[in-house]
Amino acid sequence: MSDGEPPLVDVRQVSKSFRDGSGEPLHAVRSLSIQISAGEAIALVGPSGSGKSTVLHLVGAMIRPDSGRIVVDGADVAAMTGRDLVSYRRTVGFVFQRFQLIPALTAIGNVVAPVLPYDGSRAVRKRAAELLESVGLGDRLHASPSRLSGGEQQRVAIARALINKPRIILADEPTGNLDAETAGSILDLLFDAGLVGVTTVIATHNPAVADRCTRTAELRDGALIESS
């Protein structure tokens, strides 16, 4: 973090639990505090079940914490409701581990899907085409997900995450299950010069991904063990 500047993302003593099949609580995040500066690229590392994905979903306001605060640019995300919550989510681009593309839509249809509820203009579709071109899929605009390789689907997912010109990118294992060459090209996209100023938070098991980030935060059993 930059000295003297307030963090863009300030997670304060956040805890989150879920219930397992027997109704017993599963503590995904425990009293977690972490600060992330604007423009920083931070890798969340740790074993499976350490809470990495849960942290992404909390910062992205996809789930709410049981306790604690998540302050982004001075606003308490955990307390947002209604239009404020919708507006905040539009500033976040999420790259899911399993892509979560809509099978019935084409590549370009998947990219524009997040903005269609409030903007169906030609300009949006033009931006979607440009994003797909930038990730090397300019000739696959009208291909369905079933006709795309895993690497191509992930590229569509990245283009979709960028359609809103987000301030924050949250990426959950963006190189998981990809070959080394494809994984490298995906990282190049995430760390492209055009994303300067975008805050990027990546959950990963891959040391090569963590090495590309400006900082690493290690989680274990839902708690922050080390940040460097």
C-alpha cells in the first residue's frame, strides 16, 4: 500500500460462515482484515478451503459478511442495498473460475449480457466486439461457448469482466485447468498496460500468477497469515 493514502478496499474484521449439509457452521473467513490500494494487483494464496474465493465474493458484494465492514472508496459495501448495491456491482469485473458463460448466447452475447439490463446501445455492442478483438477472438464473435476451447472461454470471461470499465477486477483462479501457454496469455491480458489504474485481486494456487502481482496475501482457515 502507498504511504499516506487511504486504501481503495478496506476489509475490517470480517467473518463469514456457511452451513454444511448437517447444519453445522463452516467458517470460511475469520476476523479477516486486509487493505488494498488503488491500482494494486494482489494475489490471495493458500490451500483449497482457505477462504480465497469467499473474500472475492465478499468484496464483490455477491455475499454479505456475518460481521465486520467492507469499505470501498469510503463506502460501506456490506451495508449497501437497492440501487447503491447495483451501482457498486457495476464497478466490479468478476472472472469466475468456471467461466459461467451462458450456453445459449454467443461470445459477444455473453460479453454484453451484464450491461443489457440498463444499456443495450450499439456503443456497448461495439465495445464488446473491440474487447473480444483485444483478447484474440475477433473472428469468434458469434461462436457459442460449446464451440470454444477452455482458453477461449476464459478470454470471453475476461472481456465480459471488462465491459463495464470496472475499477476493480476480481479473478478466481483465472489460469486454473489451462495449459502453460494459454495461462501465460491470460495473465498478459490481466496485467496488460491498458489496465493500469485498475485494482486487481486474484485468488490462485499458482506461484507464477502470484509472482506477477505487486503483493501476496496468504490465507489459511479463513484468516490472514502473511502479507508481503
